Amino acid sequence: MDKNFDITGTTKLTCLLGNPVSHSISPAMHNASFQKLGINCVYLAFPVDEAHFERAIDGLITLGATGWNCTMPLKRLMYDRVDTLSDSALLSGAVNTVVNRDGQLFGDNTDGYGFLQSMRDAGFSCEGKHAVLLGSGGAAAAILAQAALDGTAFIDVFARSASASTKLIAEEIQRIHARCDCRIRLFDLEDNTSLRHCLDEADVLINASSVGMAPRTDASLIPDPAFFHPGLVVGDVIYNPRETLLLRTAKEAGCHTFNGMYMLLHQGAKAFERWTGQAMPVEYIRKLYFC
């Protein structure tokens, strides 16, 4: 690292809460950024489940932690606990980034920003476009909210009707309709006729589900390569494998493609800026951990 770093009596605390968290590269990413910029702060990962959530948050407030990230299964619990919300958190119904302002908690959701920034890195944008979004989980909700805030004109969401999270997506759609000038429609993921029709009109397709992730790399939510058309931009939140069956088939059909590799980087960069008021050294971290 470029600068020496010592834990002192004034070192500030940031952290990740969730279960599991031992696999996360967020501590390495944030600590390298603190060192690079000479910021006297550390980032740790703490395994916390729903049963211990309230005690953990009370403890962090008491200790004066600068802020923290929440991952599954705590994002919606954190949404209910914070005092104020960013637009992206309000519209997505979940919080993954918290800033502690003298015991008053500000909640943000940087997941959608992370994915859409990775899309911009790949040379594409949703602004003014027609997008199709597959999935109804936390990633889908965050991307849906941020895409609406970023000026996407139309978003067609395809989700499994039997899924409890689809009800949450429906609630989020109502919140977005009240705040953003974006037309959003909800379809059953099994409705291939509507999916084909929507994709015929779409500029962008985003898979925000886990379908196609290792080890089930032979799976895709698009049942037929004929659903793609040349020039369609196809993105996938999955980065293991780097090229899913969805992306490979789309590329063969003449589509532009990108994966979710840099979503984690950019959502972390947004959180880092929330806590420190400084920009994360993104290119430095990209070369260090993502290349």
C-alpha cells in the first residue's frame, strides 16, 4: 500500500453486517482505499443474523461507528430502522449503506447505482430507454429503483408470481410511480408471450436473478435465442461465471453484453463516499482486486 497505516485511539470504524460475510472482499477493498487516501478508518466484517440485528445496531451507535453496510438477510430490517432515507433506498424498500450522524441513521441503497455504473463503464445507459428486468429479489428492487431515478422511460419487470418477493416488487413499483416519470409494468416470468413481445420493443435486458450462476451455469431465463435481436444491450448481475449462458447466447445473436463484475466495486465506492466525503480510488481498487 502507498501509505503506512496504524490503528490508533482515534481510528474510526466502518463494517459489514450480514450472514454469511466471511467470503466478502469488501473489507479488503475499503481498507485498501482508506490506506491509499490516508484516512484513519478500518472496515471489518461481522456475521449478524436477524435475531441479533437490533443489538448489533445499538452497539454500533454506542461505539460511534461512522457507518456500515448491510447484506442479506438484513437489508429490509435496516430499512425499517434508519431515521432518514435516500431516494434509492426509499424506492427500493431496502438499505445496504448506513451513515451514523451522531446517532441519527441515514440509509442508502447503492446496489442499483453499482450495477448501472458498471453499465455506464461498458458504454451503455438506460436513460430514456425501454428496459426489461428479470427477477424480484433485492438486486432487482435496487436496480428497478435506480433505473427509474436515472430516467429510464419504460421498465417491464418479469418475476415469478408465486414468489413472496414479487409482492414487495409490486409495492416498490407503486412507490416509484408516485415519485418518478417512468412507466413500469409487472409480468409473470412464465409468460413467454409477453416476454417475447417486450423484448422485441426493448433497448436493454437485465438479469437480476441468480439463474445462470455457478454451479448451475446451464440455466437461462430466456427460453429461445430468437427472443434476442441485434443491438439489444444485455446485462447480468452474475459474475461467476464471467459469461453466463444468457450473455453467451445474447452475444451470438448480435447483442451487446456486460456482466456484474464491477457492481460490487461501484456500490462500494458510493458507500465509501457517503462515509468519508471523498471519492474511492476506483481505478486503483479495480487493478488491485478486479483484474
